Amino acid sequence: MKIALSLGRSLREMQFAQQLGLQYVVSALPADPRGYLALDDLREAREEFAAHGLAFDVIENLPTPHYYKAMFGLPGRDEQIDAVRTTLHNMGRAGISVLQYQWMLLGGLRTEYCPVGRGGARVSRFDWEVARRSPIAALDWRPGPDGLIHTPDRELTTDQVWGNLTYFLKGVVPAAEEAGVKLAAHPDDAPIPSFMGVARILSSLEGLQRLIDSVPSPCNGLGFCQGTVASMAGVDMIEAIHRFGRQGKIFFAHFRNPRGQVPVFEEVFPDEGDTDLVAAVRAYRDVGFDGVIRVDHAPAVVGDTHSERTFAYQVGYFKGLVDAIEILDAEGVN
């Protein structure tokens, strides 16, 4: 496993990664008015990270304005799909091998950010009942292409959303294969089946499997968000790693350990969550996952204006798990 953080290209951020002993980074490029990520921009980003000893092999995420018409089945989607193909070819030429994208038509969902964590740490929380009562307040992640939070103007059924996603994949997967780039779909977060009349189709293991099977390809797989999967109702996250890892479909992963599952969960410190993280790391190893896994959402701690304290804690915790398991396995201790 290649432990990483999601970072920009400021000197402060790259130096922080170096100080933590990281060799890998995931990052994003801003939306381009041309509708695709340009080759020169991709090469510049990769070379700038490399100059600081960091390998940039995962883009997280494809800018939403580049493909929102495909997501909603709007006029102009074919032009956007063609531009995504250009992005994939440019990524291949730049040597960037994974593109994570999401199919959350209303973005991510959270209902509260409050100081109720250990020692008063500020944690994010999702409560489905609260979201039902205040739906607009739960749309807290993704602005629409016009810079505003997108609210639905009509219902979109499960069949409609699946139809749009399958149409998109059939259009872009051949280009991904030509470019040698893997498409990694992020699950719906929060993983509920619909919201405000809009289906959320990647909110279950069955949905993730259907995505993989809909357009079979070595380049069609998952951005396996450990925290999102762990918060799916009734799901065993360790079994999920085995299920998708054995298929070779975990292209990129997130490290997070929430407490609770839908309808209510909280994003707590890694040692407070419900998943056995020793078992999780062993599961990744057992299925042969050797890709990038980045430390994900973290509680906010006192005095942490840049989230550096909390991410340093989580990186150290994760690295400690990996090292401890290697020692235990070498000694034959289960």
C-alpha cells in the first residue's frame, strides 16, 4: 500500500508530506473552460510534485463541470464525454494512471459538524432523519457548475441514473483502455438510496458490483472509500475489501474508520471507529492491493487551522498499523 494525502501544490503542503515521510500524493486540477484537463497542466503538476520527492499518480476527482451534463442526461453530454476522453488520453501521456470520479448528482451529504468528539474534537455526522427535515442544509459538499449548490428541478429514478452512468461508461471506458488509465468510481456518501427525489445508485455493495459489471473492463473499477463502505447499512467492510479486491477492482482507496452506519454515523478518530483496522490492513494485503490509499476525513482538533495535526495523527496511526502487522506476520502472530 502506498500511503498518501490529498494535497495542493503549495510549498507548505508538499513540505508537510515530506516531513511525514510520504512518497505519494493525490491531487486535483481545477475545472478548465475547455472542458478537459490539458496535457501541459498535467505534466506540470506531476513534475512539480516529483521535484519534491512525491509521486502524483491519482487525480481526485474529475472536475464536476466537465461531466455534469452526462450525470444528469442533459443536452451536450456527448460533447462532455468526448472531452473526458481527451482528459484520459492526456493523463496517459502525462503518466498519471488513476482518475477518480463520482456519480453523486447532489454531491456529498452531511448534517452536522459539531464539537462532540473525543476531547471536544469537531466531527462530521450524518443523521438521515435530520437530513429529511432539513434537506438543503445537508447539501454541503459540491457546488453546481454555476458556483451554487445544485438542487433538483425534477425527480431522477434509479433507472434514469443508471442509464446515464452506463451511457457515460460506454463512452469513456474505451478511451481509458487506450490511455492505460483506470477509472475509479467513488461510492455515494452518505450511502442512502435516494435524496430529494434523486436516486443514489452507488450506495450499496450491489450497486458497486453493478457498475463493475455494466461495462466489463480492466479499467472500470472503484475508488474504494473505506469510510463510505463501512457506513453502508449492514455491510462488513472487511468482507467488502475481499469481495472487490479479489476481483482486482480496487484501483484507489481511502482510509477512514467511522462509528455507526446509515441511518446515523460519525467520522471519528481511527481508533474509535467500528472497523477492526488491523483486519482491514491485512485484507488489503491479502487481496494484493498495492495502489495508493490516502488518509481521508478527520476530526478537527484544537489549534489545527490547516488540518495538519489531525492528518499527521492519522498518517502516523496508519503507518504504525502497517509496520506492526509486518512484524506480527514475520513472527507468525495472528
